[in-house]
Amino acid sequence: MTTPGTSAAPAGIAVDYDPATWLPGPPAGASEPEVAAWIDGATAACASDFGVAGDSEEHRYLRDVLTGFASADLACDFRFLRLRGLDDVPLVARLNLFQGMSAGDVDQVMRAAHDPESRPYDEAPQVESVDDERGLRRWMLFQVRDDIEPVVRHHRRIEEWEIDIVLSCSGPSLKATALGIADLDALAEAVWVIDEDGGRR
């Protein structure tokens, strides 16, 4: 795919995530056997890292968390789990790449409710710049179902290819989300689109 006025077309995606913070999930479209194999491998690796015995309650909890993360229908291109230890509150980040969307479409995606049963808590999201040079911004929204639910979304657009990159996280609590903001910022900054010449955008 080549866009007029550019020297190279997008050829792939790279996410330079911190492996001490983020665990990438199975790829989009993975089959049930592939997801099951990922769960087995991730459970064994995390149990080893966290010093968890195979027949313990902690091991069962760990497997349950990883199974839910890997099996959930998140409607995303890539998924990442922030789980640095058993005392960490798990945070799930969903990465989507959209092409050819209008500014109105992007705004709708950024403001969309994470849960269809939720309603907006405030009229306008809180928007802050994370990287001015790359145009990366963080949107913070609050929605209400039973409790106030924070939703964090990062967005940047590669105008020459009309590609919009959106990283989303709906935290389980205000505190857990606040504690994860810096790591979410870093993950959003780690997303690159690779062109045919190996260049990064």
C-alpha cells in the first residue's frame, strides 16, 4: 500500500514494551489451541518469576487472571497485561490501529463507553499531551455504572497514511488506574508503525 506523497508505505507494527511491566497476550485471531498454549506458557513463566508453587491458591489465582485476559473478546489488534506481582492489580491495555477514519470517527472512538451499560460521568474528557513532537495525547474519561469507572485512552495519528493509533485501558479502580498512568504513557510511546524502508513513525 502506497500513499501519494510518501516515499514508503506502512509495512508493520513494532511495540517496544517494557517486559518487566507488560505481558503481551496472544495475537488477534489466535485459535483456541493457540490461546490455551499461551495460557499454559504464561502461567508457567509468571509462576516462576513470582515464586509461586504449582499446587497453591496463588497459582490458581494467577492462572485465572491469565485465562481471563487471554480469552476475553477485547476487539483489539494487540493486548497487554500489566501484572508485575501477585499484589498488583491487573491492568489490561488494548491497542487498535484504524485507517481512513475521519476526525469525527476518531472523536467518537475516543469518547465511546467501555461498557454499553455505563454513562458518562463528566461532559468532556481530560486531554493532556504525552509527546508533543509525535502528537500523542492522553484522554481520561470517567463513566458510571455501579461505581465510577476510569477509562484511559491514548491517541496519535500518522497523517500521511491516515492511520490512527489508539491504546485503551479501563482500570478496575481509580487508584489502580492512577498508579498505572506512567506505564500506560510509556506503552503508548512505545508503539511505532514501520515503513517499507524500516523507518519508524
